[in-house]
Amino acid sequence: MGMALNRLADEDPTFRIASDPETGDTVIWGMGELHLEIIVDRMKREFNVEANTGRPQVAYKETISTTADVEHKYVKQSGGKGQYGHVKFRVSPLDYSVPVEDLPKNTKRVDGMEFINNIKGGVIPNEYIPAVEKGVREAMQRGVLAGYPMVDLQVDLYDGSYHDVDSSEIAFKLAAMYALKEAAEKARPVILEPMMRVEITVPEKFLGDITGNVSSKRGQIEGVDDREMVKTIRCIIPLSEMFGYMSSLRSMTEGRGMFSMEFARYDVVPQNVADDIIKARK
């Protein structure tokens, strides 16, 4: 499939392809839905390649909205040496107001997670601290609501215990994984969705219809600019509401509307939308 897409992209400068690392999808861009349908048909006819096509998956994420303390003791005994790992930590929404370069020495912030080592007196030996952090990071790969990756967490490891014989890196890693899942469930988890900064340019007579349509898409209008004989609407709209928008815009504007969009930020989804997302993932 990759070879077929690259050949078609070489022939058509308006056709682009990319791979989404978060969803694993191959994403294709073109001049409109009809253009993309023709591309898919050519793949089948000229290269004998069939592809399952559909709307791109939205790269939702999960986070927490409050603080929670949690304790988990992982103990396993089945003859011979057992497994023992015991952690206590506090999870909080990550505060980005403190720059990375100003963080204390016991704090590490990487890829949307800040890990604080507040262990005192060796209640957890230093050799097991990296295993705790690794367990937290692995648990964050699958959120508790819909299985999307978790981001923007601060984890403050402040207590625990170990066993001279039975403690191991894997025991502390598993203890941290179970603890993170429990903490996330207690800390009011929410789903985040990508929001796009959109500019829509239309003749003035269509302004009312377009602004109403933006509102129906949970959009936030930031302003309207005059540009010669047209109006440009600046707004923020969830990515999930933008699929197929070019076709509907052309329909509403007699083919005279245009738009551009770029990623703006992640926002918490409304509860009714979150319920639908969770239901679809079950």
C-alpha cells in the first residue's frame, strides 16, 4: 500500500500522505472527498491494493482533574522467593507554570508526566525508584475511562516499604502500575480532545448560516474579519466535528467557501460527548 500511495503522491502534488503515530492510521489529504475516493479507486484498479477507509481516528487523551493519594502493596508468595513491592504516592494535575529548568533535583518531567522522588530514610531503596517510575509510565499508556493515553500528571512518591529478600524491580513496577490505575480512578478522570484553530472564508451573505453551523459543531467564534468582498470567521472547533467539512461548506456556500485549520490545543470534552466516546470503546 505504501508504494502505491507514494506513486500516486508523486503524480499528484495536491495529494499528501502521512502516518499518525498516535493512532497508527495512514492519513491521506486531498482536494475533497471525491478526490480521495478517486485515489482509493485507482489504488484498487492500478495497483491491486484494497484499503479499509473511513474517518480518521481522533487522538483523544485522558487526564485527571483533582488530587488523589493512593497506596498499593504488591505481594505474591508461591513457594521459594516471593514478590514484594509497596508504594504510596499522590497524583495531581501537572502544573506547567514551573519551567523544567527550575524543577528541584528530585523532580523529573518528561512527556507529560512529572515524577517526584520524596522517599526519605531509604524506606524504598534507590535501586527500585526507577522501577516505580517505569510502572507509572506504562500504566499511563492506557487510561481508565476509554483506554486512551494519559497525560499531564504529577506523581509524588513519598512512602512505601520493601522486603530484604522478596522485593524486586518487577514487584515495585507492578505495585506502581496498580496504584496509578487506582489513583486515576479516584482523581476524577476526564477525556481530552484536540481542538483546531479554523479560519473560514465565505461571501458575506452566507455569514449567518456559517456562524450557526460553527456553533452547532461546539465551536467557539473568536472573531470575524472583513477581507474585501468576503468575511473570514476565526474560530476554535473540535477536530471530531471537522471530518467532511469541506463538502458541507461548499454545499452551504454554493461552492464559494474555503477554510484552513491547524492544531490549537487539547480541551476537556463535555460529559455527554465523553459518554459517547466511552461507549464506542467498550
